[in-house]
Amino acid sequence: MISAACSGGTARTMAWLDEPLPSVELSIEVFPPKGPEAATRLWSNLGLFAAACPRFISVTCGAGGSGEEGTFPLAVAIQNHFGVPVAAHLTCAYSSRTEIDALARRYWEQGIRRVVALRGDPPKGAARYEPRPDGYAYAADLVRGLKAVADFDISVGCYPEIHPEALSAEADLENVRRKVEAGANRLITQYCFDTDRILRFRDRLVAAGIEVEFVPGIMPIHSFSQVRRFSLACGAGIPAWLERLFDGIEEGSPLHGMIAASVAAEQCRRLASEGLTRMHVYALNRAELPLAIRQLLGTGPAVAAAA
């Protein structure tokens, strides 16, 4: 198994740093591919991800999905083929409690012990999220229900820049508290390019007595225009300095990739220096930037990226 060769990273000194960088652990997020060509590319990249010894690979439900058709077979296949821990996403929005509980039991029977529990997005065209009468209303309810099914290791989401539907920062923080009190094992943040804001949010959690593992989400910028669209949809800010860095840079060019890798690696380096040495990479099914980040952080030998 590839995982048998994976040992913990050691602190290494980067050429431009005066002090060793703390050892960093990365988890990787992928989504079910659409079509045979996308599937072939993903499986090629999954081999690279697995060889890079991630803490775990998470598999999303994709837009408008329950996870039954796409997430389940992919999560099981990744775990069985590569022998790396897998976290399956489950959401409230598209399934009944009975359906979610049954799917959770199937994951447990397949040896998948990690879950990412999310409320989920409103159906396409809906003005706002409305809980299903027969479903788990919100993520905290889902966490509680999953813990009743089995002792899953459960990750939940949080927003350093505040959830776009939250009434206030205080209300958003209380929602996070409910998820933790329901049994969540860790918080994974929405990506945020303002590292100071991530650190302030971490400090607010500590001050509020919300004590659980805190994992910043990292978004490598494969396409700046795509990330701008994502950010408008999820409420993540695009700092002016980031706009300037990519201004006039051709997407897909070597320079775009160099800038993107440097931005992400520097954010990871800063977070690690502040004690946040576990991070979650939104890979978008592409290996080149996550592997570049890993190499720039000095967490292990490079693995050649797929074309």
C-alpha cells in the first residue's frame, strides 16, 4: 500500500527562512468527476495525492447531490485502492434522515470512519435554504444524528469571513458552537486569502471557549477568474493585493502557476508559524498546485505532477 510508505514529515529549513518551518500536514478535497475524461484525469491525480501522504482525502457531494451516486463509490474506491483515510461529505439539503442514516451505515460498513457534515446549498433557483420536513434541518442536527449512527470522526465547516447567510458574526459563532457541542471533531474553514482574518477568527473561537481542532482551508488559484466567481458565490473576499498579483497574467501560463503556488505556500507558512500546522487543500481535482505547495513547505520529496 502507498500509505505504508508514508511517515510523518520532519521540520525542514526553507532557503529563505531563518528558522525551521514546523512540520505541516495537508488533507486534500476532491469531487466526483463528470464524464470519462474527467474521471481519467482525476484518477491520475489521485495517485499523486495518495503518494504525497495526505492526512485524508475528502470527497464532496458536488452541487445538488445527495452523495449516494457519486460520492459513495468514489470514496470507497479511493480508500480501497490507495489505502489512505477518506472523509465522505454528507449534507442535509437533499435527503431524508432515513436516507442519510442508511448511507452513513454503508460508509461505516465499508470502513470509512471520517465524515464532513454540512448543511448544503439551497436547490438551484431557490431564494433561500429551507429544511426538509423529513430531514436534518441544519449541520448541528446532522452531526448529532451521525454520532447516533456510529462514532464517526466528523469535520464541519466554519467561515472566517462570516457565513453569507448569517445575521451577524455573533450568530455565526453560536452556530459553530452548536456544531461542536453536537459532537464535531474539527472545524475546517472556508478558504480565506486574508490570513490575519483567519488568525483573528481562531482567537475568537478560543475566547468563546469553542475548543476543537481548527483547520484552515487553502484554495490554490488554478484560475483567478474561477476563484473570483467562487468567491462571489460563497462570500469570500479577494484582497486588492491579490488582484494586483494576477493583473494581466495569462491563465494557464507558467507565471500564473508560479504566482499561485507562492501565494498558497506563503499563506501555509504563515499559518504554520502561528501553530496551525494542519490545513485542508481545496484541490479542484488537480494535483500540480497542491504538490507544489507541499514541496515549497518542505514536507517531503516532490512527486511529478500529471500532465
